[in-house]
Amino acid sequence: MTIALAVLDHFHIESANWVGTSMGGLLGMLLAADENTAQRIRCLVLNDVGPELDSQTLAEMATYFSVLKRFLTLSELQQALEQHYQGFGDLSRFEWQQMALSSARRLPDGSWSFHYDPRISEQFVHDTPRDTWRDWQQIRCPLMVIRGEHSTLLRAGSVERMQVDQPHMETLEAPGCGHAPMLNNDQQVAPLKRFLSRYGDIASPQTATPGQRISRWWQRLIHPRG
């Protein structure tokens, strides 16, 4: 949360329309729930994440991210990307190629790896337990939750309970997706655009389609640098 606030302050953003996938969604949820930071979140979209997450899937994610992956070629990295991230949904060959390029880094020995810090998994070990359902109930800004149809991280029953606590919440289930919808097609982008237009006071982009902008942003989010 501290880093997220520092980023907002650095760019002089008093309030933001927060679209967060996975960890990014949890950060937005915590900011929106805290009375000291709630005013920084104008509206909140959670992409396949919420106050209750499947513990087994979390453990599998921690194990996967804790091990540095090595590939002899960029093509091998892309193949691994396509296999492990099938939950993203139906992506074109070009989209997979672009994701591979934006997710890869060259290692000193000439091999390739994904461009994220393996220590990201430490959050699962050292995280301080808290009542995230209470956090969820404290949120007062407009809410939208997107869930992958086949997601094992955010269960359908959890979304139903979230709706009980936040009856005005808008929901979208992305067909054919697991964790997490890529936000790269009209079925996903159009409802998201309507929500942001209604509550986020945004204008339509002039130089790229919503899908292109969101897709590029999402690629940077799911594979953070550092």
C-alpha cells in the first residue's frame, strides 16, 4: 500500500480509477477500504480477485513464482507462457508474441527468463493476517468485479457473497477464462468501458482502442519489473 500511495503522489494523482488484476486488485481494495486513503480511489474494478481467495491456488502461485525460470530461446519462453497462462483466455498469436516480448529479460549467460522478481512470492509467507471481508464491507466507491468463468482463485460463491455485502456492485463473468481475464476483447472491454465512463469520468481514447490500452497496461501489471 505504501508503494502504491507513493506512485500516486509522485504523479500528483489525487484520485484514480483503479483497475486491478490479482495483486493489483487487492491493493486497490485495501486503499479503498482505509478511511485515510479511500478518497484516492474514485471507482474500483477487481479483475479475478476479492476478499476470499482459494488457499490451494494461492499456494500453487507462490510455488511457481518463487522459482527462477530459464529458457534457451525466446520461443521456449513464449511456449511456457502460453501453457501456464491459459487462464488469460483466447489470445491471438500476435498477442502471445507481444506478451512474451514484454515479459522477458535476458540473463547474463544468454538464456531467457520472465521479467519479475522471484521474491514476489514472499508476500504469501510474510503477509499479516487480516479480516479482508471487513475491508470489503468498508468500501464506499463504485465497484465492479470481473471473474474468469473457470477461475480457481476467485470462486463463484465468493462473488455471490461479495454481492450481498455490496449490493450495488457490478459483475462480469468472462467466458473461457480462468485467472485472469486478459481484458483484450469486446466482451470484456465494453462493460468495463461503460463502468468507467459512468463512474470514472473518463473520455474515449484517441490513439488506441480500449482493448489495446488495457491490454498493454495489463501486461505490465501481471509481470512487474524489479
